[in-house]
Amino acid sequence: MKQILLTLALLGTIASAARPDCGDFADRSKFYFDNQGNILSRFDVGTLTDAGLTDPATREYFRRLAAAFSYHGSQLIAMPLSVFGWSFVGRIDPREAQGTPFAALLEPGYLDKRLVANQQRLALYRSAGLPVADYIGTAFAILRINPNLNIYNPQDTHWTPDGAKIGSEAVAAQLVEINPQLKAALNTKHFDVKAGTFAYFKNSGWPYAIRKSCPNTTWTPLSETIRTAESVALDPVGLLDDEAAPSVVVLGSSYSSPILGFVPYLQKDLGTEVTNAGQSGGGTFGAIRDYFALDAAQPWAKLYIWEFPDTFLFPDTEFRQVLPLLLPSTEIERGSFTAPGSSIAYTPKSSGIAGSRYVAEVAFDKPQTRELSLTLTYTDHAETVQLTKARGSIPTQFLIELSGTTPLKTVTATFPSAAQGSVHVAIRQYDEAAYEADTTGN
């Protein structure tokens, strides 16, 4: 660690370059710009917080999420990713950082503190029942040996192929630890990774965000060339997978972009073909929602790798939209509406519809909208939830698990524009065996 700090400290006197002079990007307490093209957000430098992981309800949702995959005989491994702030020590100008969150990067032992915070956070995930790969710990071990290794692009903010390689190694190590039999069973093919063509991300990362928020700024982004990587199959073509179900599926963010190297390195380290269902801009749950919503009847894979930036909070409404996609359920009643206009209201016919055993569904006969507002009125309270699917395919179905313990009285759906065709509201009930396995772990 001292070697890393000493090496990076040589850059500490670099003066900062011009910054965008508009909006949040002009705020020195929110963003840091240096003259090497590096851009740092305040969210990247703070000590990792528990982000709700100490909340018993959130921990229970994580446990249920992992249990849902286990119910289908699949292994889930999550890999929370730190963005590049923790590797930024030594590139901060003390004169500019004074009085801002970025001054933390100048404190002695900052990286050691960040590593400890990461281990504490991973312990919270694991105690909640979620298997997690330790990307940061693996990266720190490698950086101690090679402190000059560039594992993140300076301005685009995504990892380089070297960072993606570390991510793959962390996943493989976690799989060996928790399920060595699966690791051995997957290892049937041979892949290598080679450097791909260079790319320039004109419409992603900070440059895109700045141009969008500050269209008239005089700030010019770094002309950044992105290193890429691609997979090379070493086996004869006849040995490639022809199975109906994929062996491994990546449910990731933009870090799982096909050109950045994560999937190619996974194929090499796991010895099997990997299906990439990553979704740029999908946040924590976007890829999961899109993958399982496209075809609920698709065969389940042996291993799912859930990669997500560890900068998001985990509201219960996100879990309550994902779990109905993972657990089988049966429709018990529905109401249909023709040319419903801007909103519909449905009153359940059955009594005693209460608790997380039940799911409310709003479905269209054709794709129409990426979002709707759903108000669930119970006997003692009401909640309004924005159901949004910002990326991927336009959905025809929105689902959410009920909350609380009191009976549901009304389901009201409001659309951003008048709905066309037919819409139905249904109440679904989880299949008994699946629900018991998910909620009790048995």
C-alpha cells in the first residue's frame, strides 16, 4: 500500500484543468477535474456506506433474491463494483481539494481505510445471504504488485480490460469457494483473450453527461481512446455449445459491455461460453428485469453473475418488481379495460388478498409505455409506486409484490399518456412451494 501511495504521490502537485462552468459540474464540492482528463464524482470518494444493508427488511430481500435463484437450481454470484475514485489517490491538487469531499484522498492511509470499508460492506452482503465476489480486494492485491496498472479509463469511468480481467478473476475465485463442483463442471472449453480494436466512447461516461447538462460549455473532453478486448475460441467449432439453456449468464451494467473485456475473460477463466445480458444504464436491477421479462419460460442457466456499480440504494420497490419475475405465480383474478384512457382502477373480488404472497399485475395487449404510476390502496394505508423500465425492450407487463399485512382494496394505474387497446389488471399468487422455499429458505 505504501508503494501505491508513494508512486501516486508524485502526481499530487498536478494543477487542475479547466472545468465546465455550468450546472453541477461547476460545483467544486461535487466534481473534480484534473489535467490528465480524469473526472471524479464526490460519490466515488466517500467511505463506502451500508446503503441500507443493515436494515433487516433490505437484508431479507437480498436473502430472498438469492433463494429465488437457488429454487430454480441456479447459482447466483453478485459483484458490487466500486467506480474508480478509490484508485485516484495522488492525483488531487491540495489547493483545489481543500474544503471539499476530495480532500479525503489526501489523508494518510485513505486506501487502507477504503479497503476495510469494502470488506465490511461485503460482510453485510454475505450475512444477508448473497454470495459476492470481492472485486476491490482482488484489485488491491494486484495493485500492490503492479501499482502502475491502469484498471479504469480516466474519463469514461469504465474499467479497462485489465480491470475487467480482475473482475473475472474475483468471480472465478468466489465460485471455487462456494461451489467448486459447479466450477469444475463448467470448465469444458478453452478460450483466450486478445486485444480488440481501439474505440472512442463519444456518447457515454462523463463527456456525454456534461454535453447533455451543459450544451453551451466551452469545456472540451479529453480525446480518449478506449482499449478493448475480445474472446478467442480455441476449441474446434463443433465443440461450441448447442444447449437450449445457457450455462452462464451475466446480468450486468455497462461494465459488462461486450468490448470492455469482462465476458471474454469470464469465458477464459470459467472454461465455458457466457451469455451477456448486460444493460448499459440499467442501474442495479435493469438487466435482471429485462432478461427475465423477455421470456419468463426460458430455461434457467447454471450460473448467473450479477454485476452492478455499488453506488445505488436498494428501495424495497425494486426487489418487489424483480421477485415476481423469478418466482412462478398463478393468476387468481383479473379485470379487463378497453380504451382505458389515462387511468384505470380495479377492486379485487377476492377477500383477504394481503402480504408478500400476492402480486399485482398491469398488462397491455401491445407495448405502449416504459412507465406508469401504480397506487395500491390497503385497508390501513396506500402507497404510490413509479414502475419504470428505462432501458431494454418496452414492456407489456408490470408486476409488483404487495407490501404490508393488511388486505388490498384497490389497484389504480395511471399512464403518462392515454393507453390504447386493452389493458388488464390481475392479482397473482406465488406458487406455494416456490414461496415457501423463498421466504423460509427450505
